[in-house]
Amino acid sequence: MRPGLTIAIISFNEEDMIGDCILSADFADQIIVVDSGSSDNTQIIARSLNAEVYIYDEWEGFATQRNRALLHCKHEYIFFLDCDERITSGLAKEIREATTANNANYGFIRWENYVFGKKLRGIHETKGIPRFFKRNDIDQFSGIVHEKASLKEGIHSKQYFFKSKLIHHSRRSIYQSLLKLAQYTRLSSVRLRDKNRKGGMLTGMAHAIPRFVNMYVFKLTFLSGQEGFLYCFFVSLETLLKYCAVAYDSAEKSIQLPKR
């Protein structure tokens, strides 16, 4: 028998996105949704699609939610999926093949990004985002933002790179983009402050302007028209504001991490 597969989704007030997300994962042996106390219909929709819903109102960060998902994983492999992502048929086939082969414990995906309803054009390849893991090889997830999994002591990483891309609806509206901007600005500023990094307007501009030029010009995002410009603008603005937050929000004694 092939090893089983669990797909785990972290949610908070995602009634507009959770349905299609779960449907794209219906090839899995188990689908679990770790919800942060949604006040909309997220939990109802997830249960109606036969996903197992586990509610944790005490928000302690993204890494903690992923660790909680591990507690409910019944199978040997686990794939983490966000509500704004969709698994294509090609990627589903690859995930099943990787599970059956049973020779990897750390799998990387790449995104096919959509911004404001339009496919993002240009050069936006990454080395890969880790999403596929062998459950018993994981020690825990850690990190305030862009959380990472560490393997148990003595376990070596056996990597797999999926060729088919994961659909990612990165920026769906201006309103959603502003919420995401506020969220990641705060989280990233906490990480910078923990590393004793210098903050301020000039430091932020010194990082934000080259990032905008690199993304918009050299990575050819200008090919995506106005949507491409807005995408680069928001990403660069986040870069600027996180350095400003290090300088101007440093008086905060504690920061309540927002929910995804």
C-alpha cells in the first residue's frame, strides 16, 4: 500500500476562498483545516466539503498553527496549502507520485501568481517554497513570518522539486492587499527588531527603491500592465514600511500577531 497523504490548510475568515481551495485538494486521503476562530462561514463551508476542522482561537503565529496541524495528521505525508492557493491537476499527479515513491521528506513548489485577477507575467521564479513533508521526519515549524520546518536530529533532508506550479491568488483586491500589507509589515518588523537591524525612512527607501526597480524592470513585471505596477508597488511599500516600523513602532512592548 502507498503511504497516505494529508493536506493541511490554515484559515481565518476565508469564506470566499476556502471552497475552491479544498476542492483542489480532494485527491488527498485527509483534508484538515486549522482555523483561527473565523467569524464568517469558513468553518461551515469546510465541513460541508468533508474537511476536518480544528479551531484554535489562541493565535500564536503561523508556525504554531502548522505545528497544530501536525497533531491531527493521520498519514505519512503532509502537504500544506493556503486558502488563496489552488492545486492543479498536474501538481496533484506529481504529489501522488511523490507520495507513492516514498523517497523524499522535503518537497518544494513554485507559484504561478495571479494579481487582481490577472496572471503575473515576468521572471518570478524562486528556488522553491517547502510545502511537502514526511510527517515523522519533522521536528517542528518555527519563525514569525515565512515559517520553516526543521527536521528531527539525525534526519537528513531528501528533497523533491515539483515541476507543476501551485496557483497563487496573491493580491485579489486593493482592500485585501492593504490588509496583507499591514499584516506582513508588522510581522517583518518584529523579525528585523529581533535581529537588531537598523530601521528608519532612509534605510527603508534604500531597500524599497532597488526592490521596485528590480521587480518591475529587470524581472519584466511591467509586462503585466497596471496590475504588475500595483503588485510591485505593494511589495516595495511593505519593504519601506517594515523598516519604518522598526524605528517608529519600537515603543510597543508586545505585538499581537494578526491572523492569516
